[in-house]
Amino acid sequence: MAPAAPAERAAMRRAIALAARGLGSTSPNPVVGCVILDVSGQIVGEGWHRRAGGPHAEVEALRDAGERSRGGTALVTLEPCDHTGRTGPCTQALIDAGIARVRYAVADPNPAATGGSSTLAAAGIEVEGGLLAEEAEAGNLAWLTSVRLGRPFVLWKYAATLDGRTAAADGTSRWISSPESRADVHRLRAQADAVVVGSGTARTDDPQLGSRPRDAELLDSGITQPLRVVVDSNATAVKPGARVLDGHAPTLVAVAEDADAAHLEGLAPVVRLPRAPRRGLNIPALLDALHGRDVRSVLLEGGPTLAGAFVAAGAVDQVVGYLAPALLGAGPAALADAGISTIAQALRLDITDATRLGPDLRITAVPTANATPPEES
């Protein structure tokens, strides 16, 4: 097939930007954007998947375009679905609208929905995938990771001084990061299905963990509050009156199978999990339990101990660190024991973004392609 025309590339970039508007409101579905070009290459329709159970991006864009879509081209960030769920297949909507060409960015890895390109081709529509695939993958990273791995995508977020301290020697930590960084954390919460902390954070900070985004688009998109998850192995940190029990958002307390959690009855749902070999709870079991509750993305906000357990389990897919221009010299480090005993075992990361937020520096990184987790002992 011929290379994508400049108009098609521009339209796909627009579709990727539209897809991002669904972050925080479409789970367990992906975020998807679609732009329709008429036969002359002009944009005549736009749409994105706004919320789970609602019309898909292609349907929204076709509705916007009307009869102008006939003979035109659809640019879609994800291969059009070919199954009937809460909505009908997008392939049939494209066929019925008389679309002549479909260019999508990323193939759908979901076995229940894949095959759309073949259905479209069988109907005589010219189909090609891969246009701006890398950009579209980045915008849908959480959902794609969850489908491919069969567990939620995990983003570990932390704030620290330049010497890696998350609190002072006396335990004080408010506020290491700037107001700009703290506002950005609320953006991350708004985009996540669940926010996870450990018993140490719950006991020391009594966090509320709700999302209060300042971004107007996020506020307008109808985001839902993330599930607040406290990993409280011995059921001793979450007590009546805790802020995570305030009803602002749903809460789940994860405890060990042998823990006495009678005091939580009627206060919050409890999930019982096996203990890990070394400490805490079994992280894969926790992620499996969350996945079963339709959680596709997790924002890990726990302290260094819980973060170390996730790293040791090979369950950190992205790291966002907010580095404040300050030095403490003592106090807890951002990451505790992660089962790494020698430099050769270091979890190497690729930095994908570095941005100034007020006085702070936000670093975003992902494990390198050949990174392997340390062995649990």
C-alpha cells in the first residue's frame, strides 16, 4: 500500500490526542480515538471512546461525519473491534457507513475483539495497520500492558529529594515536592483504576487517596474515582475513622489469609491473600485479585517497602519520580529491599520523559526490554 499521506498522519495524531480524553473513564476498555476524512482528505468527523459501555470512537466519529464519511477514510488508534459486547462491532458500523479505507495504529491484542482488519478487508475496504503505532501505543500503554500480561499495568510514583530521601530523619515528609508536582499526582490518580498504598503509609500519613484533578479536560470527561487499595497484611493499619473509609471513593483492604480483620466488617471490603515468602503479601496474587475486579491500571503510591516488593516481583511497568531540589542526608530512601544484591541485578530503566514542574523535575522511565526481576527468596 502507498505511504500515508500527510493529511492521514495529521489525522492520526489528532485521533491519538482525542483518545487521551478518555483516560480515567473507559476502563476496563481501552482509550480510542477516531478521525474521518472525506474523499478529498478533509476532516469531517471526530470521536473518542468516552466511557465504558458508551459508543466506541468509530461510532462517535461516523455520527459526527454523517453522509460525508461515504467513500472516505477512517483513522483509528486501535484496530476496530469485531465483536458485540455492550455495543455492536465497529467493523459493521464502518462497513455500513460506506468507508473506503481504514488506517489503524495498533493491532488489538484482545482475543475477544481482534480480527477487525480481516472483516473489513473481506467487505472490500482497504485496510492497513501500523500508522504512528509507537505514539498510539504510548497513549494506550496501561490497557495494552494489562491485556498482554493478564494483570494490571503498574505505575510506581514517588517524590524524593535529590539525594533520594522520601522523608527526613524525624519522619516528616510534607511537603518534599512542589504544589505543581502534587497537582500532577492528582492527574495520575484520575487516570488510574486503583491507587495502592501499604500499611506504613496508611498508618503514618492517613491518606485520603482521592483524585482532585485541576485539568479542565479531565474534569469534563466524567472520570471516576480510583479504587483505594490498602495493603494491610496484618489488618492493623486501617481502623475506624481512617480517611480511606470516608466514602469519597471505593476502598479495598488487602490482608493476609490468617489476619484478624473482624474490625473491618461493614467498613470496607476485604480481600484475603497469601503471604509472600519474605514479607508482606503475595504481589502477583494481589494483582490477580485486582484484575478480577476490572482494574487495568494501578498507581502505586506506597512507601519504600511496598515499592520494593513490587520491584522484586517484576510488577513495575513504569516509574514516575518527582525530584525536589533539596538535600536531607538521612531518612528513608525511595526504594527499600527489592531483592537486588549486586549491581549486575540492577533494574535498568529507559528514561522516556523529563519535565520541569515548578522547581521540581519529573522523570518518567520504563524497564529496559531485557530487564529481568530479581528472584524471590
